Amino acid sequence: MENFTIPCKSSPPTPILPSKLGNPSEFSLRHAKPIISFSRKTLPKFTDTHLNYLCKNGQFSEAITVLDSIAQIGSKVPPTTYMNLLQSCIDTNSIQLGRKLHEHIDLVEEINPFVETKLVSMYAKCGFLDDARKVFHAMRERNLYTWSAMIGACLRDQRWKEVVELFFSMMKDGVLPDYFLFPKILQACGNCSNIEATKLIHSIAVRCNLTSCIHVNNSILAVYAKCGNLEWARRFFDNMDERDGVSWNAIISGYCHKGESGEARRLFDAMSKEGIEPGLVTWNTLIASHNQLRHCDVAMELMRRMESCGITPDVYTWTSMISGFAQNNRKHQSLDFFKKMLLAGVQPNGITITSAISACTSLKSLNQGLEIYSLAIKMGFIDDVLVGNSLIDMFSKCGEVEAAQKIFSMIPDKDVYTWNSMIGGYCQAKYCGKAYELFTKMQESDVHPNAVTWNVMITGYMQNGDADQAMDLFQRMEKDGKIKRNTASWNSLVSGYLQLGEKNKAFGVFRQMQAYCVNPNSVTILSVLPSCANLVAMKKVKEIHGSVLRRNLESEIPVANALIDTYAKSGNIAYSRIIFDTMSSKDTITWNSAISGYVLHGRSDVALDLFDQMKKSGFKPNRGTFANIIHAYSLAGKVDEGTQAFHSITEDYQIIPGLEHYSAMVDLYGRSGRLQEAMEFIEGMPIEPDSSVWGALFTACRIYGNLALAVRAGEHLLVSEPGNVLIQQLMLQAYALCGKSEDISKLRKFGRDYPKKKFLGQCWIEVKNSLHTFISGDRLKLCSIFLNLWLQNIEEKAKTPDFCNELCVEEEEEEIGWIHSEKLAFAFALSGSPSVPQSIRIMKNLRMCGDCHRIAKYISVAFGCDIYLSDAKSFHHFSNGRCSCGDYW
């Protein structure tokens, strides 16, 4: 050790006394006890032995009394005796005795660096780092042990940066670490990710020939791996002359933390080949890594292998598996593993309990949660703040707010998450008043609200429809709370306004947050994009897309998926395809979004081609995929292929078909005119048909003129949705066509409010960055004689009917002088512009009637423009006299 210590030139040591001594009366002699008399200046040997005896037997008060007597006669104590007394303070964690000893430091015969170092250790190990630091800085001479004591004190207090600073100060003082201190300093470097200090220590270790010590080498390797510098770590590992299990664990852990599980597995296998059998720590590292990477099945297989090798999984193994399943949306398996763990006799820890409760919360399984709650009580985890927080969250989300409140009151040391969970629970239960009361109490407590607290309150008020109160909190957040608003704060307003149907206000907040230089994140984009998934919001979609590109969010799969879907629904399938083709990685939702986009636009050929590509790429179709594919076969008129796809849902993919699949099958048969097969299919359904199934049959009957079956389907629709006035209106027309006056009377009695609730057709069109609304029969929009003449002229030219067999049963009837809203929109877009627009985009609230559909097809030919129109039933793209719906809607 002397070889690595550079001597320091300094003045002779002086006694170190506390800055503030206690009251002298506290240290005065007690005359009730015998006083031992000594000759002046010389301390008899038996007194030294007596002091050591008193320390060993815990008689510290008597030892202090002896020291007082020694001080009174002017004698001194040996340094070793004084250090033994300080060690007794450390062993008993007695800071009061330690302070009294510090007051008597002038009794030591020779105050050397070892005595002062012991004093530093005493303060540090008793938990008084500031006092230790004062003694340390007052020392005129510091040796390796002194620096080690101070560095050890900072390590215990997890002051990693301070340890590194002390290392540099130590070097300036001419003192080099030894092979015991090197690993401690390296540990601090790893925890504060100081790679430069690590490289310096590495070079010093090489110069001091300490790299022959495997303990030092393992510490250097561990820091390189922990800091993510795998190139340096691997080079160092490969050059190590000697490697043990710790070395292998360090390099494997480094690759695991970087997400390179493949290389970690290769090293794991190489470890066994080198004759070092992986231990419990190695297995746990690998299992935890795979769980974090969502490779839960691989982790489970590793756990089986581990057991087959004779290594019993411990609590960390089980906890890794339980939390891995819980975090990867495999909640049932998470709880199954928790039960297996208990059966295996392994006692869970707080993190295990928390993970299991979290799984119960996601499943809304209160009964299982209560079982785990009982177990937590029996095992004494009820005071654990992590367990308590998870219980509050579970009870709140399962609607048991009172139970959550009881848990909240039982937690002795509440942290900010405890308060936030309870406030969030009240907000979710729509008790915003109680939430605000607790929010106020929190401000008065030792735990102050953070950004999450304010955001929870803002979200709570928004969800309860009180946008004004939410905005007031949002504005007060920085002024009163002194908390900087973050992206989540703005997201609370954006999503809140969208939930309240205030799309324009939501988009205004989205623009304002960027004006305030707050970057939208993926949550913001995924909130605001769906509100623009319509034909009159294309410019907004492009604006959001620009924001995505500026923030480099396009690489996030959910964001790219949302853009594909939104562009398709806003009428730009070409943009959807560009995004799809440029994605470096895709998931099942990506393929589904692209397929559904092409189905929406009537491009069944492309949709089916994408389906084939999806399967070839190794992606497994899900429920949503098959609903779209059956619709694609329906558009293509491929009934047999569609039927085969329906059967494969169960036979090949073990998916139980839902109502969306049955509805698609009725559409498949109906679109091809096979109405009887459609009816037989409905009658053979294992589940009760809903309005979507009967609605699909009704559409087919209307298109193909089967009045009797239309009436039957309509009557089922009335049963499914008795309060739907539109269905009542359609059935009145159907009964009138059948001449069933009695049924008309019954229906009018059944829906006596029908005449008062006549639905008006409305449509919206964007022209020159302005959104215009048209209502059927609105004569104010036809004040121009030219506009009226224009419409009459168009209707004359588009007289030829398209549908010979179609039943004249419409959601919106066109009476004399009563012009449908889309016709008004056509006239406004085409007659009021000096040049014909390339495309017209219109949204309508009701199903487009046959006459308007014919007019739109004519306009697309006569004016050479594309018309995109989405109504309550279908998406229509009119181009060159044809419609993407195939005249079936």
C-alpha cells in the first residue's frame, strides 16, 4: 500500500474540536460516583485497560466520567484507546457519545491522521455525513485511510458524483487508491455514468500494475458495461487473462441492458464451454433481460432450463417473470405465475406483490386483488409504500374508493405517488370535490404536488365535463404551484376537449402548445389525429404530419399507424401507402390499417394483395384483419373465397368470430345478390344478431328490391334499436310500398314522436380554407338565381336512373322545392369558382340517396373532378362516372 501513496507536505496536525461544544455542566463530574485519582501527566496502564473494559461492556457513561477525571488531572489517553472508544460509538450507533468523545479529543496523547480518520468514520457511519465532511476538510494531513473513510461515507449515502470528485481531489493531494478503494470509486463512476473518470482510473490501474487483480478488473469491466460502452467492455473482457463468474455476469449484463439478447445468449453458452457454470445471478440477468424486451416466452423457457440444471428459482426469478407478464399485457399468466410461486414455497417481496396487484388492476379482478391484499397483510407488506400505492390504484379503478381511502390513511410515509393515486381515484370516481380537498391538503403537507398531480387534477375535471375549472388549474399551475407545465399538461387539455366534442378547441390547444415551444409527443399525436380522420380535415392532417416529422416521431410505429389510418379516412390513400412503404418496421396494426384503407376506397385487389404479403412476412392476422378481408372479398364479388376466409378464422387461427365477422359475411352474400343464403346464414348464427347484421341484410334487400325480406330485416332492426327514428322512417316507407296500412298505424303509434323528430340532412365542405355547412332545403344558400338554374341544368342532364330494381326507401326523402344538402354543396363548390377544382370533399350525416349518388357520378364525368363523400353508410369516391362503393351502399 505504501507503494501507491505519494507523501504530502503539510503542517503538523492540530487538535480538531467541534465548532459548538455542549454546556460544560453536562460534562461536570458526578460526586455520587467514586473518582479515580491519577498522577499528573501520566496515565496508569490499568486506566487504559479500564476504559477498554467499560467500552466492551457498553458502560459508556462511566467511560466519559473517567475521561472527565483524566481531563481534570491533565493526563492523556493513548490514540488506540481513544479509537476504541470511537469504534464503540460506531458499533452502538451512538452519536451522542461520539460527540462527547470529539469534545475530549485534546486528551489524546498524539492526534495523528488515524485518530482523525476514525472520527470521520464515526460521524459517517452514524449517519452524519456533514459532520464527517467538516472533520475531513479540517484535517491538515490525509492519508489513504482518510480518503477511503470519506469515500466510503459518500458511497453509503449514494452520493456518486461526490465520490468521483473526492477521487480527483485525492489524486491532486498525491494519494493513489489501492486495490480495495479502486472498486468503490469505479462503482460510483458506473452509477453516475462517468465514462471519462472510468478511463482515467483504468489507466492508473494499468500503471500501478493493479490489473493483475481480478477484483479490480471486474470492477472496470462492470462500469464499461453499465455505461453502455460495449465496445470497450468487450475489448477489455476479451483481453482479461483470468475470468470468473463475476466477469461473465458483468459482460452478459451489459449486453442485456443494451437489448442485445442474442449476443448475451451466445456469451451465456460460451461461459459454460469455458468451464464456468452459470449461477443464479447469471440466469436471473438473462431472464430479466428477455422479459424487459417483451420476450416472455423465451424467458419462461430459460427458467425451465435453469431448473433442469439444478438451480432453484429465487424470489427475483419469479418476480421478473410476474412483472414481465404484467407489463406485456399478459395479466392472466402473471397471476398464474404468482400462484405457482406461492406453491413452490418462495416468499414474495414487495415488488412481487405490487406486480401481482397491478395485473389484478388491469383485469379489474377485485376478488383476486383482495386475496393478494390479505396475503400482503399477513406478510407485513401493508406499510410498504409501493404495495400501498398499487392497492390504492386497484381499489380506485375497481370502483372501491372508500377502500382506497382506508389504504391511503394506513400508509405512514406517503410519497408523491401515494397522493397522486388517491387524487386520481377520486377523479375517476367523479368526486372532483374530494380530489380538490386532498389536493389542497397535499399542498400543506411535507409532500408537495408535482406535475403529475396537477395533470391528474386537470384530466379529472376534463373527464367530468368541467373544462373551465380544468383550464383554471392549467393556468394556475406555473403561477401558484411553481410547477412548469410539461407535454402531459397540454395533452390533458387536448384529450379533454376531444372527449367533450370540442375539436376546434382541442386543435387550438395543439397549435398553442407548439407556439409555447412545448414539443408534442406520441400521446399528443395519437390523441389529435383521430379527430381529423374525415374528408374536410386534410389540411389539419398534413399540419399534424409536419409536426410529426419535425419531432422525429415518424419512427414510432403507433404514430405511423395512426397516420396511415387517418390519411385513408381523409381521402388520401396515396399518402397512406407512402408512409406504409417507408416504415422500417411494421406490426399487425400497420398491415390492418393499410388493408382497411384500401377496402374503404373500394380497392379490394390491393387489399387482398397486402393480406398475402402480410402472411408471407410472418405476421399473424387477428380479428380486425379478417373483418377487413371478408369485406375485400365482398367488394371483389368472391363469395367462395370470402366464405373460406371466414371458416379459417376458427380452423386455422383459433379465433372465435365476432359480430363484425358475421356482419361482413351477410354483406358478402348480400352484395352478390344471394339474399336467401344471407338469411340462412343469419338463422344459423351461434350468437344473437345485432343491428349491424340486420342492417347489412336490409341494405342488400333495398339494393336488389326484395321488399318482403327488407320488411323482415327492418322489423328485427326495430327490435334491436326501438328508439331509432331513422329506422322507423325507413319502415314506414317499406310498409307503404307493401300496402300494409295497419302496420303503418302500429308503427306510428309505436314511434309517436316520429313526426316531431324528422332528421335533416347536413353536409360540410371546405372551400378556400373555410368550412361551410349546408342543410337540406336551406333556401338561404340558393338566393342566387344563377345557382338555382345551375342545379336545374345539372339535374336535367343526369336524369337517366341507375337503379331499376332498387327499393325507393331512403333515410332522406326529397320533396318538391326541398333540395338535399350535398347538391347545394356541389353547386357551391363548382359554380362559385372560376376554375373547376381537382377534387371536392364532403361529409354528410345521413345516407346519400340514389338521386344524389347519380348526380355525383355525372358531375365527376362532366367536370372532370374527383368527388370524395362520406355518408352515414359508406365512403364514396366518384371518378369518371364511377363510384368506389360499386353502387352498393
